[in-house]
Amino acid sequence: MTFSGRKDSFGRLHNNSPLLVKKDNQTILLRYCSDSKTESDLNNENFIVLQAASTIIQQAKQTVKLVQKEIQDLRKLTLQATQYNLTTSQRLKLEKQFDKRLKSIETYAKDARFYDLPLMCGQLGKAVELLAPNNANISNVKLKNTDLLDEGIYTLRLGVEVKEKGNYLSVSLFQDDNLIETKNTNLEYFSSEKAITISGLEVTFNDISVDDLLEAKIGSFNDAQILTANLISPLPPNNYKVLLMETAFGHDVYLGRFFSRLKKLKTDVGGMHLEFSKKLLSERLEDGKAFSEIVVDYKTLDSPIVVGTWILPLKIEFSLSHSNVEVELMPLVPEALIADAFGSLKSIADLSVAKGFDPSINLEVIEAINQKLINYDKTLTTYLEIIQRNFSLIKKESIIDNPDAVIDKLSKNLHFFPLKLLLKLPNKQL
């Protein structure tokens, strides 16, 4: 999978290739180099850069497939190693096979090169990872400033700030129980397209509003024997009194001016869904009625994160004549393939099938990594589609902007020019 060819100190091939490949920190830059920029050079520039980008992404896709195969083998070896009656020699054989798969993954990642630059090995750097459980429904978190937070475990808390003019979403960052910063946003709604910056972190939440943080809980008295209370429509934070009344037709439930009849111990009333105890069917209510308190208030949602030194992805930046495109190349060396297994970050390289190993951790990490690779492959496919659209655009522009060149090329290759092709060209170009 290596893209070969002699090159000078600037990364330019000696076979008169006008492509400049340069590594700048964690970004590999692809540039078209030409002393002149004629009209035909513009299309040539895009074509050469897109060709290089397509080669890199195809290498990445191929490496992903090879790594996925090894990971599936790791899963099979893990299941085989769970047998309790394995002999010492059998387990040793499994361990050697397991280690061989890890070395294969390492080799595949190191062999994916372009102009002798390793594409899938990544580079060490400080970053942040999201841990489970992700209750705050964070879609992405990045470390924008590496100097503000030390390595360690933190908690991102999503809550609501109550004000006279309205209630707004807020984000807080904690380490242990110590508050580091609170970001009051004056926003009632978070979009997945808008990032929130707090203490050097750039955090993006899945679409969520103030109303999504409302919850209903049973209050200080519960004579009506309510088991659960859930909101089915937003209600202002308050303490609500629910009246349960026994009638000749069954049990009626009242919440303020709203009323409904109990069916199978469940009912929806006044924006709440209520479930009652089975004791109602066997016991009579004192005076035929009973009251319960339901407290509606805003809840907070927490998501743990960890700041540490990880193998970070390289980026490929294509410089086209009309735009720049950036692609993240997921590192595929074993140490970089990490997953949150039962609240602890583990990499593929941390796993083993030695005596006393925990198969649940192995399987948790393996399945999570495999899903990441599936999603990553889909992302690479999307980038290939972008490149294909750009190729099509270049072809279209070449035909429309320079029809004489197209005619000349066809006539040289075919020695004649079909009349039906002439008729397809716009009249103003004939």
C-alpha cells in the first residue's frame, strides 16, 4: 500500500510531479506546485490533488478492512480462551496467536504510507475522551487549549439557570466535587451544530432544550400510592397536588382543572403519566379519596471525561483552486484503538488472553472498536464521494470552458469527429 517514488527534500517527486506533500505538525498538506497558473493549470491542479487525496483515502479504507479482520480474530480467540479446561500449552498457543494479531494490526498501520509518510500511526498529543455513561448526551468534546486542564478525570454537567426573564441552559465543569467553571449561555436550546467553550474544552451536545431537562418526582406525601410519574408535556417547575377519588365507576384522577379515569392502574392527566400501586384494587380509600404530591423541577445531567496523552489522528488537507478540504485519518496502531470498557479506557494493546484475564473487558473493547471502524469507514466513503463530485466538476468544466481542446484531442485519437457529438455542444461554443 506504499506510494513509492524518489523525491526531493520538499517531498516533491523527481518525475516532474507538480504535487507538494509536506507534513506540518499533525497535518499533511497536499499542494499543487507550478511556476505558471494558466487556465488549463487550474483544472490540472485540482485533478492532481484529488488523485492524491483519493489514493490516501483508499489506503485508509483498505487498512481499516485489514484491521477489522484481525479484530474479529481477536474476538474469536477471546471466546476460545474462556474455556475452563484449557491446558497450559493450549493457553500459551492462544496467547501467541493473540499477540500475532496485535503485531499484524501494528504492521498494517505502519505500512499505510504516502510519499513515505505514515498515514495511520497518528502522533502523541494531549486530548480529551468521553467516558460512559454519557447522560448529558454530548455528541463531541475537544481540547482546544491544552494548557488549561491537567490530565485527569472531570465531569461535564448540563443544567438550567433559572432567571426572571427566562430559564436557560448552563454547562459546568467539575473535578471531583470542585467546581472549575460554569458557562451560562442565555440559550433555551442547544443545537448539535453549535459548540460551547468552557475551560479550554469545545463541547457539542445533541439537540436538547430546557424542557428536556424537566422531570417529575413523587414529593413528601403519597397517600394515593403513585409508583411513577413522568412528564408527557412540559409543565412549569412547581409542587403539584394529585387527587385520587374512588367512585362507583372506578378511580378518578384530578390534577388542577384536569381530570381522567384510571385504567389498568395508569392514566395521563394534565401533562403527566401516572402509575398507581396494585393495592388500590384491594383496599378502600379513607373518605373515598387520597392525595399525593408531584414535584416538577429541572434535573442536571452528568457526563464524565478524561484528559490525557493519546495517539491523535493525522489530518490530510487538500488545497483545491476553489476550496480546502480536511480529512481526519484515524490512527490504527493498537495503542490508539481505545474504548470505554466498564468506566475505564482500554486499548486493544492492553488486552490479552492470559490466565485470569477478564473476557467481558476484551469483548467490550473489541465490539466498541469494531463499531468505531464501521463508522469511520462510512466517513471515508463520504469523502470519496466528495472527491468524485470534484472529479466530475473538473470534467464538466473542461468540456464547457475549452471545447476546442476536447475536439482536438478526440480528432487526434479517433481521426474523425462524430457529428452527433458536435450537435451536443452549446451553440454559442460552435
